[in-house]
Amino acid sequence: MTEDFKDLDPSQIVRKCDGEKYFGYKHTQLDDKIKDGEIPAPKPLSAGGRAVGWFGWQINEHHRRIRQNEAEWEAARKVAWAAAAAKRGVAKGEKRRQRKATRVP
């Protein structure tokens, strides 16, 4: 998603209802990500109204941060996968050795 993202005009306002298009999450997930701080909180668009949104510069900054962290996240994912695979492999090897040891020739 971030590879094909074109920077927005920094002064452009994106309403929260359009957030899925820019962040890739539906409403409930988007709210969770905002609450967790993974996505910047939208700003009120008027003093007394309910409408909220992001400025283009906020969305651009978010996507820039994701692009910078992608390599780090991918490396951490590979390490975790390799550790889990090694753990499974050791467990399988142990089971095979135990079966071989208990076989009657």
C-alpha cells in the first residue's frame, strides 16, 4: 500500500470517513490504531461539529514512517519465523529419536 502512495498536498484535508483509502483499515480497526498511537489522531474540522480529519502532511508523515520501518519489521519477522521453525524442528527431531530408541529390531 505504501509503495504506490503519492504524497498529498500538505494543506489538503482528508475526512475520517475517507481514512480507509489512505490507511488501509476499516472504521473499527482505524479507531483501534488511532487509540494505540499507530496512526495520528484526526483533528476536529470545526469548533462545534463532529467532523474530524487529517491534514495531508500528517498522512504523508505517517506513510514516510512506515516506509522507513518496513525493512526493520521484515527482519524481525524473519528472525521470529526462523526461531519458531527451529523450535518445531528440534521438537520433531526429538520425537524421531525417541521412536527410534523404542523400536524393536
